[in-house]
Amino acid sequence: MRLVICRWQKAGNDMQKRQAMRIIVNGIVQGVGFRPFIYRLAAQQNITGWVQNSSTGVWIEAEGEPESIEYFIGLIKRQPPPLAVVRQVYTESIEYVGYHNFSIRRSSREERQLVMISPDIAICKDCQAELLDKGDRRYRYPFINCTNCGPRYTIIRDVPYDRHLTSMDSFTMCPSCQTEYDDPANRRFHAQPNACPVCGPQMQLFNSAGQMVNHDIHRLLLEGKILAVKGLGAFHLVADATNAQAVAEIRRRKKRDAKPFAVMVRDVDTARQYCFINEQEEAWLHSPAAPIVVLRSRFNDQLDSHLVHPGLNTLGVMLPYTPLHKLLFSDELKILVMTSANISGEPLITDNHKALELLKDIADYFYIHHRTIVNPCDDSVLSVSRSGAPHHIRRARGFVPRGITIPSIAEPVLAVGGDLKNTFCITRCGEAYLSQPWGDMIHYDNYKNFLIGLQRFKGILDVEPVQIGLDMHPDYQVSRWARQQKGCTLVEIQHHHAHMAAAMAENCLQQEVLGLICDGAGWGSDGAIWGGEVLRGDYHQYQRLGHFEYLPLPGGDQTSRKPVRMALVYLYSAMGEKGLELARKHLPDLSLDEQEILIQQISRSRNLLFTSSCGRLFDAVSAALGICSWNNYEAQAAMQLEALCQSHGDQIYPHDICCKDGVYQMDISPMWPELMRDRYSNDVPVPIISGKFHRTLTNLFTEILIKVREDTQLNQVVLSGGVFHNQILLGGMLTALQQEGFEVFYHQQVPPGDGGISLGQAVIASEVKDNVFRSTRTDNRDTA
């Protein structure tokens, strides 16, 4: 079907000057107002022909004077609509037809799909104005949207992005909405979620018994009630953040003892009452992605910090990103706790019936709608680093499934990530597409969602990967799945090599580099648990040049949940019997019986894991200082240690670097006697000790990198691994290394932790041509 807009073809001899071009535009060019943009551009340049959405992108046939055609193509490349991302523009001369008008044709589905899906987009200013305009037919309608905002990825089943391929297919547009939808001059032209109170989704309120009720939402929240609200990508639990009793009740019912809550505020002026906000942070709050932005807290007395963000000096803040969220606020309700409603560790809840069943003992009321959430997607979380760059903590809503440009890869590759904070990655035509996080794979439902999401991603991208990158860990669930796949090249990749490659890929680095990779755990090629590593390498191979000295890890993963156990290990390893005396005196959360068992395990050393983990070092210091003995959530001890840090002064703790068998080893044991004296004999405040510890690591890492630079003549360094979520350490390393003349690269598009390793796995796997490949070790050099 062809929608005829206007006739503007010139007549007479001018026709002989006209030429015809086919133009194909790839990128995020559907659902972002691209065709109306092309239509207006064609009218301005007196161009005839047509534009059409296709599963391979946007197709255009344009006829006009050569200068107009050239200018037309230039504007497509240089000035696309604000939400569009133009990756490629292909042109070819074609036979002149003699179109009399410019039309917008019905979408077509080609044999191959190359189109990119837009992430979900926060409500735009125009829709916000209509939402609060009493004279508008969509006044206070919770699902108002247009081509510049609204749901995208969370509602799509397949491409091209047309209504019948989304979860809006069950809502038939009324005549008024249909008229808007069909009008290229209207900003709702082909806005697939277009709806109004007459024809679109509606909100309904239920009590915990599943009975529909009619109560005022604002009044319920002001009374301290907890609401389960179905949002864009999942259910949230919502409560008045200034009501300490309500916040405490969410913690009690959800059994969430310490993990911080995010808050949603009515506007940025409200946010300023609770946090310090710089220009870059405010820009991210207002951005189309509208992530949670981690801000420095003002510790406003109206917010009980011990309940909302216990032990931390930061607060995760977001602005309302859907019209529904805007309507939750009033003059009396300006800040709400807004936390994922899923049971701890389990998948996001998207289904109404499951929410009513699983949350009946947590939520007092359920505020739901019947627009299906096709692709569950949590809120993204980021902070702004000292350099002003974005630092992703969780990359999800607003960013997924946006592609990341990487070194060109000929064949599609699948990388399955790790078992914690899992994401997978699929490559296509020089782009890497990371999924939203699926959670920890120890939960079977998370694993099932991983498999469902993988099939949907492959369908949307229209690829069947021929190579699979996987972590070499023998027990990762996703790695076991990958090993069962037939007909694919399997590439087993060392964990920290994947971290390094991820940082290289997003910074478009091709040559060999140095890598400082610091995290909690990754299976090493020698069977130890690595986590404080200095590597050299590229996408083909890596070499381990240095690491923290190995320490025993009694209890394996259990020790990562109990930092106080790691404190005992460090004290005993560094100070012997004196360390045990200090442990008995200053580690009250570790019983004497458990201490004795741990010492026996260490002394026997049989079947004992060893680790070079930097994450466990942070745990140990936090516990030894009396900050955090138990990790109720991942990295709690390290985060609270960072939160207390005062970076004044230049003192550092003693440390050492030695070379054994050609590999540098970082020895932190000389630090422990002085650190314990500072804390328990010299009455040095804990924030000062924390700052001194952070400076010690910065100094130690800089020293070892200078040594390996002298050995290798490599000057480019990438920083990766979950420890670099620590902004004090990241900022300190950037400053120190740049002062020493290093060229430093770090993550700005994916998280430095395990949520980003699938990107590195994908690029490494793409370099392997063998049928089956596994890491091998020769002369301290590992490949993949």
C-alpha cells in the first residue's frame, strides 16, 4: 500500500536533469520518526519517490536534480532525527521511473533482517505537556507516547518494528488515534504504541487478595502502603521514601537487609534536596535513557539513610521515565522508593498473575495494566566518573539492545558471558549487541530466561552464530550449555582475558596492550582463582605478567560471602600467631571455633583453592577495620569501605613487588601490621585508613605497570574488572598512570564487571578459526 502525500514533480525540460538513486539506511531508524523526517526532507529538496521500513533498514527511492539528491543524502548522514542512530548509508544509481510524488509505503519484510531495534525511550517534553493539559484528550493518560518517546524493546516480538509485531497488537486504535497514526505531519505518525483512554491500555488497582478496588493511589502511598506497580519492563515495589516505617517494612517483607534502594523523584529540583548533582549527572537524569544515576548524598534528614542506603554515601536517583510514573507524584509525594519487585536473586516479575501470587505477602496493593511486557528489562544504573564519562553499573533499559561498534567481525558470534550478572552478546556486521542482565545463573528461572532471551535476540538480529565464546570455568551453567551445542566452533576463554578484551573492544583498540584486571573471582588457567592480574595481550592471546601473591581461599565461594573469614586468612598469612591474636580480639563476628577450623584448613593445604583476588582483599580490609563482616549483597564490604574513604594526604602502607619464575607478584602482607596498629593502637579514624589503603593500591598498581612497561615497551593500559566500579580507585589510577605517561583506557559503554565480559568473549571468539579451541599455556603465554 502506498500513502500519497503530495505532488511536486517539475515538468518540461527540467525532467531531463533529474536522476534516480536507491538509498538504504541501517541503524536505529525505526520507531524514531525517521520516515516523516525523510518525507519532509524530500519536500524541501523537490525530490519524488518513496520511503519504506524494511527488516533490512529504511529503503528510499529518490528522484531529483543531482545537487538535491547529494544534499538529501548528506543531511540523512549528518542531521538525522535526535533519537535515530545512522550506522550505514548505501547508495546506488537506478533506472529513472518518473515518480509524480513522494510516498510512504507499507513496511516490508526481506529475507534478511538488518534493522536495529530502539531501546525504550523516556517520556518526551511534548507528551509531558499533554499529560498535564486538562484540555488534551490524553490528560493524565498513563500510556501517552509518540515517535519521540515510549516503549520500544520491551514490547517488540519481531522486526520490522510495526504494531502487529508488538504487544500493542491487541489494542485496536480508535478513529482519532488512527488518523494521527496515518498522518506523516503528526508526531504520532506510525508511533506503534499509540493509544488513548478510548482505545488503549488501562490501569487497575487490586488489593493483596486479588480483588479490584477503587482507592486513591496518592492517599495509599501517604498512608505508608506498599504498591506493586507494573512499569515498562517489570514490576516495581513503590513506597513513600520519607516514610521510614514504610521503607523498613519493604526491607522486612522482601528480606532485603542492607542492599540500597533506588529512589524516583518528581523532578530534578527535588533530587537536589537529597543529592549533589553536577552538570553531567543532570544531563543523564534528563536523557532519553533516563537511568538510575548514582549521586553523592546530602543525607537529608527527611530521608532515613540507614534504611534507604545503609553504609553508603551515595543514593541512586531517577526521574519519572513513563507517564505512569509521572502520575504517581503529587505536591505531597515528591520522592518514592522504587525497587525491583522480584524476590532476591530471582527473575524480574512481568506477569500480572505471577505478581499477585508471588508478591501477595509483600505488596499491599497492585497497580497493573494489561499491555504485555515481551522483553523484561530492569532499570539501568550508572554513575559519572571524575573524568565526566558515564560509568555503567547495570546496562539495561534505555540502552539495550543498542549496538556497540567493534572491530569488524565477518561471521556472527555468540558469547554467553559468566554465571554472575549474566549477559550474552551477539555480533553482526561490526556491531556487538549485549542483552540485558539475566541475573545469576544459579537460579534455574534466570537460566530459562537467558535461553528465551537468546532465541528472541537471534530472531530479531536474524543470525545463527557459527562460533560460541564461553568462560573456561568448568562449572558455569552457561558454559555447560555452550559445550552441548552442536555444529559451532567453541572457544573457551580465560575470564580476565575477556575483561581485557571487552575494554579493548569498546575503545576500538587493535594492537597489543597491557591490562590491569581486578575483580572478585575468575577461573585461572592454573586452576587457581584469579582476580588481581596484570596481563599483556590482544584478541588472539594473552600473557600473565603479574598478580597478587596467592592466598588460601578456605570454603571457596562461602568466603566471598563472609569477608571476616578473608580478614583472618590475610592476618594469619601476613603475621602468623600475632595475626591470630589480633583476629581473636578484633574479629568478634568470627567465632573462635570457626577461626580454629579455618586455620586447620589452611595449615593442611590439601584440596585447598588459592586466590589472587583483589575483591577479597577489599573484603578483608573492610572486615578487619570493623566496617562489614558479612556481605548481604555482592561487594557490600568493598562499597562501604569506599564510602568511608577520605582521600586526604599522601601516606601509603608498605608493600612489595617481587619476581618469581618471570612473573611479578604483588605482596600486600607488609601492609597488615601497620593497618592494624592504625586502627586499634594509634586511633587513626577509619576514613583516613581507608584513604591510605586506596592510595596504597594505586601506588602498587602504578609501580608494577611501570615495571612491565619497561619489559614490554607497551604504553597503552586498559582497566577492567568489577573492582573498578570503585570510583576512588578508578580515578586514582587514571591520574597516576597519566602522570607517568601511560595512555589509559577504561569502560564507558559496558560495565567493567561481569556484566560486560560477554563483549570481550565475542571479540576473542571471532579471532579463532579452529573447530574447537581451549586455553593452553606455553612459556607463561596463554591463547584465548
